[in-house]
Amino acid sequence: MDRAYTPKKLLARGGEVVAIDASEPMLELARKRLGPSVDVRRADLNEPLAFDDERFELVICPLVIHHVNDRAAVLREFFRVLRPGGNVVLSTQHPTTDWLRKGGSYFDVREEEDVWKRGDDSYTVRFWREPLTSLCAAVAEAGFLIERLVEPLPVETMRERWPEEWGKAPPRARLPPASPSQPAAA
């Protein structure tokens, strides 16, 4: 996600920021990091949003949509709370990663489960795996126009940490650069 869309950058540009999360520990972290100038609220994206119609100019949803049970419903909610001409910046994990790790068909739409470990603690994380075609259709059906789809390449530091996976990535030289007049390679 473009760093221009971080809460602190939006505040510095005079924006009013409302941050939501379903997790109380994440809300506490947001309050601590962002301070009193940000309205931090508990909200579950699996339920209707408690905001008036046309309340916001921008919705930012980084790496969350694949954890929502009904992606189409929350996208319709985003459309409802946006003012005319408003925008959504949305990111998700790429479905190819999960397809390669878990098998099956790339075109499957199904709930997956991973176990994340941090120190001695383990966390079960559930998420939805679906092809980009399915997610993009839900975006369009909610009323949005996709202006750009960006599939970033692995960063150079990945070469040292995961050399086998780095070798599977497409060569950078083969992909055309993105420009305002030409969309990024997808």
C-alpha cells in the first residue's frame, strides 16, 4: 500500500481519520500509535457498518478483505459509506500463494486455515481463498470501477531469506513499468 495512505500522513494533510478493527488488542495498539486525534472504533466487517451513508471520501482496507466471510457484502457497505466520487484502496494476499501452498484449483473459493507462530504462541487464522476474478467481480458488483490492479514482485531481500521462492518469481526485466497512461502488468 502506498505510504501516502497511512493514518499519520492523512492527518498531516488535514484528513479526519476513523480506524476500525474487530480485535480489542488491535484497537488498543491503534489508540497508542495514533493518539487522540483518530477516532478508533470496534467494528466487525462481517456486519453492517455503523456509519451514515456517504460519510467518507476514502476507505482503506489493507490485507483484511480475505478474512471477511461475505466480501461482496462489505464491499457494498464500503460503497454505501463513501461519498460520490470516493475511493477504496484495497489490498489482499495473492491467491496464487495459497494455491501453491495448499493445492487444489486456483479457481476454488473456500475457507482456509493457517497456524501462525510467534515465540511460544500459536494462532489459528482463517481466511478465504478465491481467484482475483472472483474478488474483482465482487468489487464491480458493489458499484466500484477498478482503476488499477497491481501485483508487486518480491523485494530484493527475499532472495536471501527464501532463495528457492525467489527463483520462481518472474524476472523483473520482462515486466513493463507502470505509468499513468498504461496500467501495471497484471
